[in-house]
Amino acid sequence: MISTRQAKLSLDSKGPTVKTRITELFGIEHPIIQGGMHYVGFAELASAVSNAGGLGIITGLTQKTPKDLANEIAKCRDMTDKPFGVNLTFLPTVMSPDYPGYIKAILEGGVRIVETAGRNPQPYLPALHQAGVKVIHKCTSVRHALKAETIGCDAVSVDGFECGGHPGEDDIPNMILLPRAAEELKIPFVSSGGMADARSLVASLAMGAEGMNMGTRFIATKEAPVHENVKQAIIAASELDTRLVMRPLRNTERVMNNAAVERLLEKEKELGVDLKFEDIIEEVAGVYPRIMMEGDMDAGAWSCGMVAGLIHDIPTCKELIDRIMREAEALIQGRLRGILEGNLDTQPTAAQ
Ligand SMILES: Cc1cc2nc3c(=O)[nH]c(=O)nc-3n(C[C@H](O)[C@H](O)[C@H](O)COP(=O)(O)O)c2cc1C
């Protein structure tokens, strides 16, 4: 049994396995999750991550209707017999999507893991829990993580300021946020935001997380069903190439810089506190299909993490996850043990 906030590393002929409360909760081999991503988290990516021993996640709202989500779940089930999840993002909009319909599709599709994000998922927890679904809520602050614990979420994904997508308004990077979460939470949590490789995993475990969630890193994989231009843009980008947009609307999003983002930021500067969503609608609304499917890289603002600076290749999901696990072992057994033993030759390699 894995007790509170412990990770058990064991080695066998198949390579290292890291067992934590997260791997046990979700029934997965490796403590690595692919976060929901609009127009990226389709069955192709989710199944590839799950087949590689991680937890793949289909993005619920990318499917236009609950019926479409039901079809995507069925497709994913044909592509893997491993556990996978569905992301449900609760948007701060007046015209709410048909959440009860999406939840029905999830339950009828036999999905047993849901990643929630955005607004408080409390209204939907009873239906999910009654059906035996485990819920991991994505939070950008300790207070929201504690709230998620209080309302009965099974785990949380703690998303630092580095993350692609919506980092919230507190601007606390993971070096502080993760240990703070460990100080306060009883339920298990995974790190999220800025995670790319074995170093990220080992550091996350050291800071009290029991696994890690990656977004941007999984876009630059062979199976991610997005246009090649998107993958190349991530590889070409450095850690300096993201921007924060929609700060004046308190709906901050970290995105890849491009011509549309520069136009948007110019409008934000000009309009200041008078900025309204309608002023920037052209740069943010409905742009994902043009970017992700057609590869029109200047079509608008698209979420991307600072971690782009650490992404230099396009492996398969299996190559990526196997590499992370293999190098995590080398990092712990080699570099960290070497440091404890006073071995000054234990220099990090390029990936450590
Ligand atoms: C292109 C893209 C789209 C995203 N869309 C969503 C989404 O629809 N819902 C959600 O909860 N998170 C979304 N995210 C956030 C990710 O699930 C994850 O939390 C984040 O990418 C972690 O940071 P990283 O990119 O540094 O790994 C998105 C991220 C990216 C990069």
C-alpha cells in the first residue's frame, strides 16, 4: 500500500515503475497525465498516452455535442483497453454548454476518470461519484485546491504560473506552489505547468506531488492529431516566446506569441481598463480549428506553455513516456545518489 505522499520506485526487467497514490487511484502504470487540450485532446492522443502507460484525456468541450463526445469516447475505447479520462472545463460563460448531456455521455461511455477545470465542479460531483468516477480538479492556487479537497474531489492537478492555458491571477510558479500544496493538502496531487521530462518528474515527486500533468509537451508528439506547423512552432519556440493575454479581463491565458497576439496586446494597451471581450473577439474566438487543424499559425491566440523552451523533438507518446521513466531512474540512482555519496563527478547530462 502506498501511504500518504510517498512514491515507491522499483526496478524490474521492464524498467522502473513509480507507484504513488495517483497511479493507484487511476489504475495507470506511470504517474504521467496528458491534460485536456482544446482541439488537441482527441481519441488519437488520449489512446496513445494511455497505451504508453500514462493517463490520456479527451477534451470534452472540443466535441460540439454530447453525441459527438459519445462517439469520440467509443473511438478511444476501440484504440485502447487502458484507462483514459475526459476533461470537462466549466467556462465562465452565460450560455453554458450542455454539461448534464456531456456527463451522461461520459457515464454511458463507461469512462471512470474525469479531469475538471475552470469553475467549481461541485454541482456535478454527486452524479460522477455515484457512478464510481474519480475526479481530478485542476487548480492554480492552494485555496482552490483546498476547496476541491473539501467538496470531495479525489485528487487535484496543481497548475503553476508557467503553464500553457489559464494560469489564474496569482502568478505563483511551481517551485513555490507545489511545496505549498504539499503543506496543505491531504488528497494526492500532480504537478502541472512547465513539465517536460525526467527532471520535471523527479522534482515534482521531491516537492510532494505524486505525478505530473503535461500539456504543451504532448502536443509535440507523433500521435497528437494537430497540424505539423503547430509541432514545429513549439520546437522553434524558446521559453521567452509565450505571452499573457486577457489579463485586464481577469481571464489570463498564456499563449504562443504571434502576429494576432501582438495585435491583441496592442489593443489591451490602448483600451486599458475599458477593454471588453468583444474588442479582442477576432483574436481569440473560434480560432483553434484554424490553428490546430489547418496550421494557420497567425490565426489567433493559442495556449502554449513556457516549457516550449525545453521541447526539442517529436517522439511518439511511448518513446516520450519510456524516456521520462528511464531517465528518472538514472537521475535518482545516478546523480542524486552520487551527490549523497559525495561523488563530485555526478554531473547532469543534457537531459538531467
Ligand atoms: C493548446 C492547449 C489547449 C488547452 N486547453 C485546455 C482545455 O480546454 N481545458 C483545460 O482544462 N486545460 C486546457 N489546457 C491546459 C492543459 O490541460 C495543461 O493544464 C497545461 O497545458 C499544463 O501546462 P504545460 O503546457 O506547461 O504543460 C490547454 C493547454 C494547451 C497548451
